[in-house]
Amino acid sequence: MMQTLAYGSWPSPIDAELAATHDGAPGFVGFVGAETWWTAPRPTEAGRR
């Protein structure tokens, strides 16, 4: 049977800290000829791009 909970009160293994460590948004996107280049943040590697 499905349990109904109030919005935002369901249990989840995903919290703000976990979400922040997996930021995958590109910081820079550029084109070189027919190639596309971008930088991607690596929070688990001290913020290396």
C-alpha cells in the first residue's frame, strides 16, 4: 500500500551536502572548429576544473 506524506516530509538519502558535491554544471563552454570544449567542476577534487 502506498503511504501518503506531506510535501517535503518524505525520507530521502539525498541531502544538500550530497547534492552540492555533485554539481556538474559546466563553467565554460567554447568551440574550436568542429569541437566543443568545456570545463566541469570536480568538487571531490578540491574544486579542480
